[in-house]
Amino acid sequence: MTQPPESIDDYYARVRAATDAEGRLPVAAEEMPGWDIFPFEVDSLRIKPLQPLAESEPPRAGEDASDCRCAAPAAPDDGTLVWHNDRWRLTLIADTGLPITVSLGPKQHMDLPTMPPDWAAEFGRLTVTISAAMEALPSVGRAQLAKYGDGSAHLHVWFFGRPARMLQLRGSPLLDWEENLPRVPLEVLQANARPIGEALVAAYGGEVGLPA
Ligand SMILES: [Zn+2]
């Protein structure tokens, strides 16, 4: 008989069994903390005690389309609209220490697991164009992508520009570094975002929303 997928209780029990008397997991010092890309020194590092399983997953902001932010009129322009067409919006994140961070989302209410196939096809093509334009920027070495969806139900996919030639910032610790980097001025972020918006217009129409 085929083994069914594991329950979260069994998964959690395995993690719990690996903790010490204080409920702490040992730091896997030879893994990520052993890499030069890990931003912190390991000597004083310890993991917080494991919390018990929550009763259930908490509802996210905008779980229902009627109270999602996409149901409200568009926010006033604050200089962060990189590009949009009738279906999609690419937004610049103004508070960042990276050369560029943008968020792609549909104007219509959906999450990734509920995305219709024709939207999914567009989503894939937009992701390629955004990634290519971002990696063509002189200050970006690599475009990193993330979809979390733990806070807001409305789909928003992140694109982070990892600074070029700063090899210490590679990989998943990028965002741990980011909070400690000085903020990049908005006009610099807008200048970095413009070629991405222009690449999207060239490929799919729509318009760049950044101030001229
Ligand atoms: Zn929505």
C-alpha cells in the first residue's frame, strides 16, 4: 500500500524530538552559518525555543475578495508604480537597501493556487521579462524571486535585485543583509526600475507609471 502524505503532527513530533531541555534545536553551524554568505557570527547564536503547533492557520489580510485591498479604488500615485496594464501591476518597494525590489501582482483577486491557466501563462512570461531586465541593470548581479503569501491573501511575488559583485550577499540570506544596508534614495530606485517598466511595455504593452 502506498504511504499517504505525512500529517503535520507527525512532522512536528520529529522536530520536537530533536530539541533540547529548553525546547531549542541545535544550530546547524556547519550548514548556512558556516558559509561566508551568512551575515552573523555564530559564537553567540542560538535558536529560539520551538513553539507549539497553532490550532489552525490564521486568516490573512484580504482572504475574501470583498475586503481585499484590490476591491478599493487604486491608491494615489506615490511614484512607485513601475508598470501596469489592464490585468497586472508591478510596484516598486521604496524602503529597501537593495538596488531594486519590485512586487508583481494581478489587479483581479487571486492567489497563486487559484490563478486561472491563461493568467498563469502571462505570469510566467512577465516573470521572465522582469528577471531579464533586472539582471541587465549595472548594479544587479542576480534577480531573486519569492512568493510567501503569509500576510496577504492577494498574490504578490517579490523580485529582489542582489547587488552585483557583492558575493557575500548571494543566496537566501540576502534579506537578512538587506535590513542592515543603508536605504537607497527613491530617485535612484526609480531610475533602476524604469528599464524594467520599459521592457514590459515593449513586450506586452501597458504603460510605465514612474514619474518622468
Ligand atoms: Zn485581492
